[in-house]
Amino acid sequence: SGDMSVRSAVFDRAGKQLSETAVDLRVCECCPTTAAVTSEGPIIAYRDRSPGEIRDIYISRLINGKWTEPVAVHNDNWHIAACPVNGPALSADGRRVAIAWFTAKGDEGHAFAAFSNDAGKSFTAPIRLDDVGALGRVDIALLDDGAAVATWIEFGDGRAQFKMRRVEPNGSKSAASVVSSLAASRASGYPRLARFRNELVFAWTESTQPTRVMTAVAALPSAPTAR
């Protein structure tokens, strides 16, 4: 009973808790949160829960030891009186930040990404990731040239696929690539993406019996060739 909240705590090197701060006192109950560290300090993203059950993605930044007033990355105005269990993902490098998230306003599920050049103070307009529809469960990783690689679960024609694509801050994007087919149910979990040097590492759950964690590796996608 009661509202779920997002909180922050500071610990010393010995693991002793030094402080605890409430960032947002009413948020979505089960959607995972995400955090990254910019050159100006930590930034967090999570799914908010308004009194009218609007559950959009909000961010807050730790500036001079205090969390900023949470603001929406974009006003999707998704009204849902339940938790969709579908949180956002962040990636940061210096003052550059990339975020990916899922929304389903009008019962149409889509995945989006956006960029920031001011440590998360403001973001670009949303860039749609999926081609047909999405179940969400996103992840994102910034690249050195300013672009990002984003992943999500695409859903169309009754099947689910773990997909990735390169996204540019100006809104352009590469063709989507299929990493793997997987189950459309929650048993497929949250596929994960990580960048390691010049490679991308993917991990996802294969809901067979027994359940297995699968991995794959791919080279970093290059920028599209100008024509």
C-alpha cells in the first residue's frame, strides 16, 4: 500500500550510509530505473506516476549536491492505471547523454530515443526506433562520434525480435538489424547491450527449458555514407 518513490543514498568507501534523499515521491511501481554519470554529475531516469495516472519518463540530475526538480523527457501523455514493467535506459559521455524508452499511448507500443548535449538539462525530439511496433525493454549506448546504438524488442505479425540500430542526434537512423528472435512474454526478460572498445556485446534470455542466457558480439556500426 502507499506510493512507490525513487530515492538516492550516499555511502562512504567502507559501505556506511551517509545520507538518503527522496528524488520523487510518486513513481511507477515496477519499472526499472536507470542512472549514468555525466561530466556535471549523475543523472537518473525513471517512469513517473502522476495523480491522473500519466506514466511518462522523467529525469533528475544531481547538481551541487541536490537533485533537480524532475522533468519529463517528452510529454507522451501515456495514461495507464497499472505498471507496464518497462523502464528507460541511459548512456552518458561527458556532457553528451542518450536515452531510450517505451510508451504505448493509444495502445500502440513504440520505442524511442533522444539526445542531450547539456548533460541532460534538455533533450532532442523523440526518434522512433521500431518499424512496426514494440514491446519496449530498451537499452542504449553512446558512440565516440556522437551517435548511439539502441536496442529494443520489436513486435509485429505475432512474433518478437531483439533488434538494434544506429541512431544519429539529427534523427536519422540505420536500418534495423535482428540480434535474435525471442519470446514475446515477460519470460524473455530485459535484453542488455554494452559497448566494449570497438565491439557491441548483447545478452538476452532464451525462455526454453532450461532457461538460458545467450550472448552475441558485433562490430560497432559505422556512420552512413553520404550520397
